[in-house]
Amino acid sequence: MSGPFSIPFEKLPPSLPIFPLPNAVVMPGCQLPLNIFEPRYLNMVFDALGSGRLIGMIQPDPAADGRDPKGVCRTGTAGRISFFNETGDGRLMIVLSGICRFDVTDEIATTRGYRRALVDWRRFACDYEEAKGSEGKDAVVALLNDYFTRKGLQIDQKAVAAMGTQQLVNWLTGVLPLELAERQALIEAVGLDERTQILTTLLHCETLERAADSSRRH
């Protein structure tokens, strides 16, 4: 991975502050803006700014079903704070730039209110490799156009055309209005081919469902 906010894979830290938040992911090469106002997460950001700037975004575990309010998925996405601004009312506006995914192996007790986890990066070393070619992109774009048309939304065709398959799939993983479990499936799919297949399946199912709904109404 290149760029001003990159960190060599071998220098990724053994632990991360984690921010459990549904449907908030920062896949490699993507960005995630966040508005921070809770005291514990203000602590988290200030601590991260003083030490590597990395924060792990992780979704609540959909299988927990309310039984464990602290239950989180075992795989998350890590971003580096690439922008921050302190507002006049004490909030922090930050932007995370996606670096690499991780697996949680354990949690560490903290005294600052937020949670911290021991993490394993090894399964996602491929996040540091730029995928070549455009295999699967045409199918994704075709389904995406139909998906946006059926939802009555606009899509920036020039921006999509300029993206490689990896960048497009990673971006869509974060921005599409998916169910939590669907988004998590994309996060956990290690290789680009697998993520692309899952994404095309999700888009295809969504367009089929909407077409069926429209047919029933008429």
C-alpha cells in the first residue's frame, strides 16, 4: 500500500482501540468521516493521535441478538486518522483512511472508557496488494446501475469508471445500504474474487426482489 498515510504491514501494531458501530467500515483505500462526541471516544481519538493514529472499526455481532451488549464481530477494518478538527462545542470531526482488516483475538482491560483489542493482521496481508485487471467489474457495474435505477438514485458514472475492481468493491462495501450481516460477509471475505462474487449476489438478489415487488403491485 502506498500513500502518505500508509504503514508497512510488518509494523502494524499488536493491539488497537476498537470502535463498535453498526454499518461503519473503512475498507482499504476508502475513507470514513466520523463525528466524535462521547467522552470515551474522545479519549480514544486523542490517545490514537498520540500513538500511531490507528482505530479499528468493528460491527456489533448480529448473532448476539441483544443477549450480549458487548458482543462484536471478530473481524473489523482499521483506518488511520488522516484528518481531524476540533469544533467549538467540544466534538471532533475526523476522517479515517482505510489501511487493513484484522481479526480480534482478545480484549485488553482499559481505564479510558473505550475498548482495546489484541488483533491478528495475517489473514489480510492481501489488503496490501493492489489487485490488477478488471475481472468482475463489468458485472458489478451492470447490477449497480439497475440497483440505483430501481431505488431512484443517481450514480457518478465517471467516478465508477475510474475505479479499479478492488477500489469499487471496497467502496461499495462501505456505502451500500446493506444489512449488517451482509456487510460483515463482505468484510470477512479475504480475497477480491470472493468479495466480488458476494457483492454481485447481493445486488442481484436485491434487484430480483424489487422487480418481484413491482410485478405484484401491477
